[in-house]
Amino acid sequence: MLDANWPDSWRNAFRIELRAEAIGLAWRGWPVLPGATPEPITAEGDDLTWRRPVPVRDEWRELVGSHAHEVASWFSDRTHSLLVATGTVLDAVEVDQELGKRAARLLRSIGHPAPIVAMPNGRWLFLTSPSEHLPAELADQISVQWHGKDSYIPLPPSPFQHGVVHWRVKPEVCGWQLPPAAEVQDVLVRALADEHAPMLVESTAA
């Protein structure tokens, strides 16, 4: 666990912040879930670390839509992270850091920022309204993952093995209005095209 060596005062402050964030999101209608540290991965050649937080309960889908009062009761000393279910209120598109930076710049340039979460593993999450599909240009990329129905994502201040999840762009910047999925997906496609442009130039020159 990330906070194993933290002083008690730090751990208590973290849990208070985690609980406050969870309650605040639940009051806004976000499908909050309590998260826990998963068991270490023990595949051959692995470093026996865990990848990202997971729901406390296997039947987490039954918790989606719970009232904020119930959400408050979940976040105790044994709750280590804050998750939100995707596919109902919001979706998320997960990309690598470089693509994320390009897309974030494009969103700023057109004056339509989107909530963006950065994870300590170098992955970024672009939060959007729910979507029925992911454009083929993105779906064909192994580095892009769509979190829709039956999925979930970690939100700040959830800890990973090394570091803490944080906002790159807070929802307040967008007035808590999630951008249309198609709009953000289009920007990500454009950012992806910008990434591949240098390779196309090199191929043409060759």
C-alpha cells in the first residue's frame, strides 16, 4: 500500500480528502465506487506489483447509482481509492501521455476544455458524456482504451503503486458539464493524426 510508511496524521488527512471527494461527486450524480488495492500480479517475469485500483466488491455494478449518504458510509479506514463507474453518466478515453498532451492543447485552442485525469503510470483519461462507440481511428490503436459500459476509472486522489492520481483539468473548468463524446473523440483523432504526420513525411521522403 502506498501510504504504509506515512505518519498517522498524513493517512488521516488523505482519508478525509478521499471521503470528501467521493461525497461531492456522488451529490453531483457521478456513480462513485469504493476502491481497494488489488492483489499483486504474480505472472512470470512480473515485478509483483499491482497496476491500478479495483472495486472493493466484486458485485460493484449493484452499487452504481447509490445515494451520497450511502457512498459516505463506504469510505472508511479500509477504503484506499476512489473509483467511478463509466457507461451511464460519463465515459472516459484512456491514452498515453504524449497523445494526451497534444489533445489537451487542441481542446484549449478551440476553447472547449474537457476534464482530464492523469495517472502515475503515464496514462491520461479524457472524461466525456456517454458514447455508443469509439471511432475506428482510435479503436484500432492498442494504446487507446475506451471506458464505457461495465468499466470504471480511478479519480483523484486515488493512490497507485508509485504516485497519486491527479487532475490535469478539473471538472470545475468546464462548469461540471461533460463535453460531448464525439467532440473529444474528434480532437483525439486529430491529435493522433498529428503524431503520425512526421512518419508520413519520412516515408514520402524515402
